[in-house]
Amino acid sequence: MAPNIQTFINSFQNRLEPPVRQHLKNVYGTLMMTCTAASVGVYVDMFTRFQAGFLSAIVGAGLMLMLLATPDDGKNTKLRLGYLTGFGLTSGMSLGPLLEYVSAVDPSIIVTALLGTTLVFVCFSIAAMLAERGSWLFLGGTLMTLFSSMFVMSLANIFLQSQFIYQAHLYLGLVLMCGFVLFDTQLIIEKRRMGSKDFVQHALELFIDFVGMFRRLVIILTQKEEQNRRRKRD
């Protein structure tokens, strides 16, 4: 067992240079901080009287734009971390209504979805780190094409109200987020090799991937639970 672990660690050290490894530590540490802020946001929305609803999504979008519009100059890190933490908080609050409904159906779905999302995220991140340099960057064009197609599907379904399109959008979205984890992880590594040290924005990109995956997995598992209950009643 010990040699396997040592081999695994050595593979990281051989693939990733020390500055890249340090950068990834900063990125994932910041990502964990943002996820913690999102958890607080969920708690605030579900268990207090302060329920911002759609307003939290608008505020979150504003904070994200402010973060992206504030370039990293090495002196404004605390300000940009504040924007990111606020975005995480409001993202959690916007998830509150969905998770409140899911908890009424079956609270264990939330735990299952969170564990599943974490497992998939970690596995895909490790796969991207250990893969050949730049081997997943070719996904960029495919992912953006799929994203554009899904956007068109969403607009069309406003008028069509098709359950098939909704389900296709849901599952394609899950696949899309998994692909973005591979792509974004390798892109972050390559950006650091080219000199970028903006761990705050890199954490933002991975946080969006994680939340997108989690949201879709929660909905899919809830649908399956509701279908099972209907079958039992029938």
C-alpha cells in the first residue's frame, strides 16, 4: 500500500513543477473557502428569515463581474477574495430554495449529491493533473459548442415546454460540467506555467464547475426519487 501511495505522490511531483504545485494549493484552498461561504449561504436561506431568492442571484452575478473586472495586481488580493467570498455566499443562498424542496422529498439526496459531486470533481481533477501536458485543452472548442447549443435549447424550450428537451439539457449540462473540470484544471496549470498567479479567478472557475455539477446531480437524484415513489403508489 505504501509504495503505491509513494508512486502516486511521485507522479504528481514529476508532472507538476514546484511553482505549479504551490499555485494549485492556493487555488484549492481558496476553492474550499468559497464552498464554505456557499454552505453558509444555504444555511442562511433555509434556516433564517433572510431569504433573498432571485435577488441573491443578481447580487452574485454583480460580484462575479466585479471580480473579473478587477485585474490582479498583487495588492488587491483581499478585495478580490472578498468579491469571491460574497459570490460563494450568494450562490449558496440561490441554491437554498432548491435544497429546501429536496430536503422535503428526501434529505439524504443532498448528502449523496454532495459526496458524488466531490468524488467526480476530485477524480477528474487528478486525471487532468496526471494527463499528458495539454491533452485535455482540445476540449475547449467542443465544450463551448455544447454550451452554445444548450443555451439555444433553453431559449427554445421556453416556448416548446418539452420535457424531453429539459431532460436532455439537464444530463448534457452534467456532462458539460465534468468536461469543464478537465479543461479548466489543465488550463489553470498552463496559465501558471505562462506566469499567471491569479489563484482567485482560477478558484472562481472551478467553483462554478463544482456548483453546476452539484445542482444538476441534486435535480437528477430528486427526479429519480419522485419517480420511485410514484411507482410504489401505482
